[in-house]
Amino acid sequence: MASETVQEKLSRPILYRGAVERHPTQPLVRVAPGAVELTGPVFGAADVGPLDSDLTRQHRGEPLGERITLSGRVLDRHGRPVRGQLVEIWQANAAGRYVHESDRNAAPLDPNFTGTGRCLTDDDGRYHFTTVRPGAYPWLPDSNAWRPAHVHFSLFGTAFTQRLVTQMYFPGDPLLPYDAVLGAIADPAARARLVAAYDPALNRPDRSLGYRWDIVLDGPAVTPADDAEGGR
């Protein structure tokens, strides 16, 4: 019997087995309508600095790893650009390690890479980041389960309750068919929308490779939200 192809593996969902400690243990707390918007953080153009979108220039030294450029457009369900949208990213370093106290990966930290960035979309709804390609990492408690390279994205709408958190993956990654988080999305077309495309037009000569990934906030082609993973 012929072995299963990568395309066949990507076409079927994978059971997501989240750790028990990720699940809420207390009942939900009711809040008054509008309370979150009144007490949540407020962001403005003046809060975003010129180096916030370039994760390779936030420290004195150069980070290790392959330089990449991430860019795309944030669109509504009708394909119209969403201007002035706050886009935030966070990711592991090139060795697959997050700068976070709960990350117990034995991979080394990079003193010149924190792994967080943000920007505002322009009038065409376009965002732009310069960073390093994150490494894969083992996903406990399954000792032989590895997360593919991915970048977390967070987008804020016109209110704090409209926040979208999702993940972007890289094309051609051999770990994609085995990823429980990506495989938990039942619709193959929706899973495919989480994979970026290599775009030579975004390359920076002698500096970085370019990847294009558009984000649709609602409608039939909406970018799937990250509802299950809890930050990793």
C-alpha cells in the first residue's frame, strides 16, 4: 500500500490534544457591557516606534538566524483595506526558544533577539516586519511532537473585544502535516490560508527573503483564529 502523501496529510484534520492545565478551572466572570472597552488598553500611532517592526534592530548586536521580511494586507470581508490597524507579532528565535519564563526548551536564548514586534497598517492596509525565521521546537508532553516554524499575529479592531489572534506558517515546512494545532482546523482551505507564500518581490538583496501573508478579518475567507494553543 502506497504511503500517504503530504497533500493527503494536509487534507485531513488532526486531533488536538491540549494539556489539561490550559483549560479553565474556574467559572466564567460576567462583566457589564462595554466595561472591557472602557478599561482595556488604548493604542495610538504615537505609541508605535520606528524600530518596533524590525526585530533585528532592537538590540545592540545582530540576532542569529535567517533574515526574513513578512508583509501583507489586512482586509475586511469585501476586500477593502483596513487602515491604521495595530498588528503585533511574537515568535521563537532561530533555535526554537521563546523569551518567556514558561519555555523549558533546552535550546539557547539569543541575547540580541526578543521576538516581539508591532506596526500600524498603512492606507492600503499593508503591514511590514523584518525578523528571523523561527525554529521548530519540541512540544511537550509528547516527546516526539514538534511545532513547525510559525509566527503569532495579533490584530486589534476598533474595540479591544475585536482582537484576533492567529498564526502564520511557512510554505514547504515538512512538519505542517503533523502539527496538531494546524490540523485541528477541519477545513483544508482554511488551513491553507494560514500558510504564507514566498514572494521574491519582497526580498531585500543581501539581507532577507520575503513572505507574503494577507489577513482577512471576517467573512467566508476569514483568517482562522488561534483558539486552542495558548501562546505557543
